[in-house]
Amino acid sequence: MKKFLIAILGILLSANIVFAVDLSTPKILLTKIGTTKLDKGEAFAYPIKNGDIIECYAKRVDGSIDDFEEYNDYFVMRDGNLYSNTMHKYYKPEKTHIMKKVDRVSMLNDGRTLKLYDPLWEPSIRHHMRTVKINTQTGEYYMKGTQDNWMWYRNITATGYCRIKP
């Protein structure tokens, strides 16, 4: 198992992603180094294999949340669930190393659109939420999100492309 994880780490280090595994616990940590741009998406079958990563690149189309101007979004499959640290990166930087389970993942009735609902609650009144849709036949990415702290409200719409990184 250790050799397998070290091999994956070597591959991902060459792809501008640091993917570290703490062997004492089953936590997988994913950290962004730069922004990997994708000009087109790639088709993939869902569910993906355990340990595979859905890598997405997106740009803001509309909205006022500056954090999502141009970014990479990663989703890691582990034990049949998708995990991401994107919301932690932007809203809880002290928890960037923690992978948060995506709350709801479903395939829409069209059989090709993967829908992910990823909220982030804070102990205060603040609430951050995003809904991601990925077309599994073309790799097209669409994200709509909100940032609400009771006194003001911001939104974001971003589009881009996704691919699978084994």
C-alpha cells in the first residue's frame, strides 16, 4: 500500500498538485500549487475509481466573489464518496489541509450531468454554498455559489472544464 501511495504522489507532483497521504489516518490532503488551465473537458464515467481525482478549471462568468476569479476545483473519490477542500481553501484557510465530504452527489435524470451540492457552515451566521454541475460526456463544468453573512449577500457563477486524474 505504501509503495502504491508513493507512486501516486510522484505522478501528482509532476502535475502541479501536491497529494500527500498521512498513513496513520485515512485523510487525503490536496493542495493547489498554481492554476492548471484546461482548454477542453474529457468524458468520464461516474462513479469514478477509488483514489481518482476530478480536476476542474473554471473562470468567473458573473458575480462578486473575488476568490473564484480563476481557479482549480478538485474532487477526490474515497470509499464511494467525493471529497474536496475548495471551500476550506477560500473560506477557512486554517483548514485547507482537511478534505470535506461533498454533502450531496447525484446523477441527474438525463444520465450525463453530475450534480454536487457543497455547503460550508460556520459557527456564526455566515453560510457559504455552491452547486456544481459536470457534464460527464463533455467534461463541461458549471458552478453557482453564494456567500451569505446575514448583513450582505454575494453570488458567483463560473464555467470551465473537467478531466479525471487517476
